[in-house]
Amino acid sequence: MQPTVIINQHRNTALIVASSGKKLLVIKLGKGKLAVTPLSLAEIKDQGYIVSNYSPKLAAQSYLEHGAGVGERAKKYLEMIARSEFSDKLIYDLT
């Protein structure tokens, strides 16, 4: 699966890191320890997120340095993305 950076109208960013059934696993950048949250595509759209052209690899590297820490599950996904060679082509169309 291709990781994808998303952003909403409040300039909140998140990283789609995997899928699990009908849910997408998302790591939202915010206050507190970063964690993986399962969200449906409809929930992502309802929160106003759109696809960003920002590199998932660079986002993952930045998220790993989050001041409040990173949960173990989130860390596993972020480390995999940060060391990977995913293309910068996007796979999700949130429109």
C-alpha cells in the first residue's frame, strides 16, 4: 500500500499508513503522543482532508521526531515508511 499525506482546511496533517478491512489506518499530527487511528474514507472526507503532494517519506521522518512521542504501533509504520522507497505517486482520491 502506498502511504499518503493528507491535510485539511485547518492545516492539520495526517499520514495514511495502511488499510485494515474497510478502514484506513491514519496517524494524525497533533498534540500528544502520535497513535494509529482507524478511519473510513467517509470519516476522512467528513473531517475535510484532501490529498497533499508532500512526500510520505519526509512526513514519516518528521513524525518520528514528534516532541510528545510516538506510540509503538505508529512508530513501526513510520519507520517502515521512512526507510522505504515508495513512489511519490498518490493512490487516494478524496474528491
